[in-house]
Amino acid sequence: MKKRLLATVLGLSLVATSAVAFAMSQQDARNLANAYVPADAQYSYVTEDTDSFDVVYRSADKEYEVDVDKRLGKVTDVSIDTLNVPLSTAVNISADDAKAAVLKLYPNAKVTKVKLDRDSYKTSYDVKFVVDGVRGDADVLAANGVVLEVDLDYKK
């Protein structure tokens, strides 16, 4: 009897969890994502897979991709890409300059690691940081200190 009751409860929990995941609409995801982008960013489109929505916005020089977990009903990741920046393999700034570029965007951040990355098409600093309990990773162009990309991980 106890096994049957436990199986029933587990089955109902699974059905309830699945119902919540499929009950979230694209509009619900957009409403959640709006709080994670600046006011000047315009909605572009949304894509959907089994577990999440990717809501994309654009401003004059940036693209924002906000991942919304359907099951949790919350934002789990935000990626910010700077658009139309010429890439370079030159190294004209120091690791401290790259750190300063990130701290300019996130003054309360604690930088945990700065590493120079060299690719065939660009050289950049990978700057890892934590701000307000959120883990971040920024890609700073070593030629001029432009922050090319920021990923903020809201998963806990």
C-alpha cells in the first residue's frame, strides 16, 4: 500500500512539473527577460526548445540573449555581445586594464581570474568575476579594451 501511494505521489509530481514547463508561453518568457536588458534594447525574436526559451534583443551596438528555464520559470543566463567591433591579435592593454574595463561595467564585481587568450583572429582577455552572487565571464579585446562579450550565469 505504501509503495503504491509513493508511486502515485511521484507520478503526480512529475505530471505537475511537466504541466508547469509546458504552461509557460513565449510572452511569459519575454516578460521575464525584459527585466534583464536595458530600456533601449528592442525585442528581436524568441526561440524555444524542450527546456527553455532564448529571448533575443538588440540595441544600437549590442545583442542580448536571455535564457529562460521553462521548468523553473526564471532567467538562468544572459549573454551580451558587442556588435561591429573590428577584431585584432594585437596586445595593447594589460590584464589590469582588462579587469578595469569589466569593473567599469560592474563596479561591485569581484574579479576572480584574468587570462590572455590567443586565437588566429583575435587576442582577448577572459575575465571571470562574481557580482551580486552572479557568476560572470567577460571577453575583453586585448588591442583596445572593448568588452566584446559578457555572460552572466544566474543558475544557483
